[in-house]
Amino acid sequence: MSERAAFYAEDEDVAQIREAVAALCQDFPGEYWRAKDRIREYPSEFVQALTDAGYLAALIPEEYGGSGLGISVAGAILEEVQKAGCNGGACHAQMYTMGTILRHGNDKQKSEWLPAIAKGDLRLQAFAVTEPTSGTDTLALRTTAELKGDHYVVNGQKVWTSRAEHSDLMLLLARTTPRDQIERKTDGLSVFVVDMREALGNGLTIKPIRAMINHATTEVFFDDMKIPVENLIGEQDKGFRYILDGMNAERILIAYECIGDARWFIDKATKYACEREVFGGPIGKNQGIQFPIARAYAESEAANLMVQKAAAMFEAGEKCAPEANMAKLIASEAAWHAADMCLQTHGGFGFAEEYDIERKFRETRLYQVAPISTNLILAYLGEHVLGLPRSY
């Protein structure tokens, strides 16, 4: 079964990276992930293995100790992780959050943090943006950072801040100028790097949220937490555009993960349909089983083309917000449809923990909600691409 469109071919180096990632993932089979999922434990060993192999530093330039690779290679790494039945959600944020420092940080910030992140001495996994009251309405966030001398004082709350308990640094978006004092609604927000090793217990409190999937997600509370002035990224009050700047990369990388998930489900269903015999023959000969698998395959291959297009435009430095959003939208739906098909193909056994389907089924459902919901992508396309009236 072909895994790529005929006209799309990767070079030998990328193929070798894919093989190496797949080989690494073999050391973390379903039993490993089921054990972690059962007790909601962070897969530290897996994240460390990816770090030691240099995969999480793929996008960091060589001058800062990384590999300096393109987003298509980083995406290929995450796709292979998902295709192997593992969960890149435990560490994928490090790939796209570091971009804010790389693109908008000063020389001192980049030289201080990026080499340590590339080496694995520091983890930048936590991304604190969403709040309980504002949700995806980022411009309405209430967490404040008030400048007082040589530091900012932060007060407020964030929610769905995944991996906060397993990260050394946190990227934080906070309001530095009240909404009634700004000319443009996109102003007044600033981005900071929080050293959580120092802040925890000194104004920062982390509360785990037990959720449907093992995503190590949390609420974080700020109570007069201090951030040094030198930890401000870029200009004060211009942070919203810095965050937006990194979202295309985020969406493309998540889309690659979804393609990996879809391929895992399709492979799982195909093998089972060939092996499982009922009424004297393999169930895969029945069109009621065969056609949904074939449709999921066609849908995932079509989604992959959109992902490749978005990645190519990103690497070429072209504006690609519509393509990045469509890639994430279509790939997440392809993965979810493949998951539903795989569960249906397995029947009752699909609900059994030992088959890993129910775990992956839960994990891949996330991507129609986060890091951005399907509805918001559709609203963006409707207004900004098709010229329809603003819907929110």
C-alpha cells in the first residue's frame, strides 16, 4: 500500500530519518503506552529518547545546537511517531513554541535558551494562552503582567496548559495594557518566558486536570508571580502577533501527526480485516468492511497532499495561513474518520484495551478541538478567504 502520492517523493535523508524514528518507536510498544495511560503518567522515557536522538531539536538552527531542518522533516518525525502507535502530544509543543524565541527573541535570549533546549538540558513544553473565561477568544484574556521596576508582576489563571508539570520553561501570553487603553484590539498583549523552576511555589501554582486522554494537561495560577524584564520576548504589547506567527507551524505539525494517526488506524484495520474470519471467510472481503477502509485511505491521502502543500509554502517563506488551517482541518477529520472506521472494523475487540484502538481513538479526537477547533478554522476560511461576513 502506497503511503504517498505518486508525484510526492522525499529525499533519501528524510527517508532515513523516518526509518530511524520508526526504529526508536519500536522500543515503546503498546504495552508501554497502555501502562502510562492507565495511571495518567507522563511518558518521560519516550520524550528523553526523542531528545537524546536530537529529534525535538529538528527546527532549531545549527548555530544553536539544533539540526536546522525544515518543517517538512519535523513533520515527518511526528508523523512516524503517530504511525507507530506512540503519542507525540507529549512533546510536540517544543518544536513550535521555540519558534517564538527564535523569530522574536533577542540575541541574548536565543543564545541562553535555544542551545540548552536543543541539548535537552531545558524543556520548553508549556504554552500558557487559553483562559477559563475567554477560551479561544484570546484577545479577551484577563491574566495581567504589570511592570514594576526590573520585573513584571503576573496575576491570573490559565487552563489547558499541557505539560506544565514536565517543563522547565513556559511561554506565557499576558495583558500588559488594559483593553480600554489600546487603539487596536490586537495590542496590549505581551509574550514572556517563565522559568518555572524558579516560579513554582513563588507565585506559580499548577493543578493537574484529569481528562479523557493522557495529555498531562493542567490549570496554572499566577499570584503576584515575578518575571524579570529580560524575559519579555520582543516588544511589550505586541505579543499577539508573535503568537499568531507561530500558529502556522503549529497547525502544520499537528496535521502531520493526524496523517500518522490515520495511517496507523488504516494499517490496523486492514490487517485485522484480512486475518479475522467470520462465516467461513475473512471479513475484509465484505464490502461493508472493505469500502470504509478504502474510503479512509483515500481521504487520508488527499489530506496528506494538503499538508505537503502547506509545509512547502511555509518552507518557501510564503504566506500560508489558509493552507496551514486547511491542512489541520482536513487531516484531523481524516484521522477521526479512520479511527471510527478502525473501531467499527474490530467490533467489540476495538473496545478492548489490549488492541490500543480505544486509546488512539481518544487521542486523535482531540485534534478537532485543539490546538484550534474545527469551527474556528471554518470561520477563518469563511471570512478571510471567501469574503463572507464575520460570524463572531
